[in-house]
Amino acid sequence: MKLAAAFGDAKSGSLTLAAIASVFTIRYVANLLSEDEDWLHQLSIDMFPEDGCFWVYGFGEDGVAAFTEDGIENLRQIIADERTAGRAPPSVEPA
């Protein structure tokens, strides 16, 4: 809020958030985390934009899940919780 107030953009009681600079496709994240892409897709179904998970659409495409950096961290926590509960498949070798 201090930065926004310095630029005169803040309203009393408002919250200013940083803009999203990049997102990473689910295929990229699966490779990064050495996890199965289909399993990550299942885990991401219950994630919302505020969790850092978005759907990206292109011309003639059905859409693909994509994650912000915070979304990847949230997904890491979900994966850890699933592993702790014994509900995770084995990790995969990176491509």
C-alpha cells in the first residue's frame, strides 16, 4: 500500500497487488516437479485463480492449465500433502 500511495493510486482501505508477469503451462510444471501431468491436472481442478491456477486458451485449442510462481508453490504443498497421505503416484523422470 505504501508504494501505491506514493503514486497516488491507492484508495483508503484498498489493497494493491502486483501484476502477474508470467505463467507456466502444466506440462512445464510437471517436468519441473518431476510429476505426472495427468495427476497434476487432477490436483489442479480444485485450485482457483487466487491459488495461482489459470486456464489459457488459444485459437482452436481446448485450453491448458497454467500456474503463476505462487501457483507452483501451492501445487508443491498439495503434492506434499498427497504424498504424506499416501495418495501420490511415484515421481516421473524429467524429460
